Amino acid sequence: MVCEKCETKLSRLATTTVRKSKLETKPGQSSKKITSENKLLSAQEKFKAKEDFKKCRICNHSTHKMGCHYCATCAYQKGICAMCGRKITKVSLQRQSLE
């Protein structure tokens, strides 16, 4: 559950860089594909999930999106936004179960 204010933050991708076209290159760079690239040295640019995802403030499980403070189950049960913690729904008269 995410509030309207935090929906704009969800458009960010979890990748390092996205190439729009293979033809677009930087000035002075050849357009040939590098075949002799060492994959172990280029591993530093990869997305590292453990560093970016935080733990839930209620149950200490890992969150499911970048920038969230609460996991999906706690946000649903409490009726709060997973990113900012603002109340979204009134859960006092509802039964919020995960079954």
C-alpha cells in the first residue's frame, strides 16, 4: 500500500544504467562490442540488493521496494503507506488478515 504522494517515487528503476540504443555512444568511443571484457572487474557496477533495501521498522524483515520503511505485510495490516508511514485506511472495524 502506497499513498498518492509516494507513487511518484516508484517510477525509479532498480538498475544501474539503462542504454536507450546501441547506436548511441560517447564521443571518442567505438561502437564495437567488447568481447574481451573481464566480467569480474565489471561486477562493481551491478545492482546490490542487500545494500539498497532496508529492513521493516515493525518486524525487521527486508522490504520489497527501494525507499520503503515498512514491508508489504505490515503496511497492509496496519493500513499505512509502506514508504512514509502515513495512515491510508481505517482498520479499526476491518479484519486485516493475510489468509
